[in-house]
Amino acid sequence: MSPSINSAKKSLGQHFLHDGKVLSKIVKTAKVTETDHILEIGPGKGHLTKKLLLQGCSVTAIELDHDLIIGPLKDIAVNPKLEIVEGDARKVNLKNLIANTPYFKLVANLPYNAGTNILRSILLS
């Protein structure tokens, strides 16, 4: 793996969540079921994404970092219940992205420097 994949890019506000207990608690708190459609912002290396997919739900993950998409996320991208969208979650047209979904749950480990703007964008969509 290249250094850009192993290290969080501070310029993007990245922080990678690895702790299995924390990941499980996030999924449990969100009460994820197999009928859910999850919107995940900043899947990073895919640790939370994998936990979500184990619940049988569908996941749309928005990732800005191309290195992560062609790196660690590439392995799980083959899952038919996962759609990875490359882009800035603050600028992606969420209405189009989830147009065929009656509702979705936002489950995310938001980037530090963009969290507020991302939430504002989602709430105003």
C-alpha cells in the first residue's frame, strides 16, 4: 500500500476508525437492518462499510479520496449492495443519489473539517 493510503490526509480531515468495538456500537446504535439503505460519508478504508454490509443492508458511500477508492475500498466494491460514489459529500446531489429510496439512514465517521458543512447539505436536501 502506498503511504497515502496508510496515513490519514489531514488536508481532508481524515481519521480512520479501526476499533471493532466502536464500529459495532455505531452499527448497533443506528439499528441497521437488512431493509435499510445507508448513506455513508467518507468510508475511508471501509471498516464501517464492512460492518454495515454484514447487516445485509444497502450502502451508498461517498468518498472524496481517489486513493482510497482504488485501494482498500476496491476489495469491497464488488458487493452488489454497495455503491461507491467518488466526490465531495458537500457538493454531491443527494436528491439524485437517493431518488429511488423512500428513506435512508446516515451512518458515518465524518471528516473533522467538513462534518458541519456535510450535515447542513444533507439537511437542506
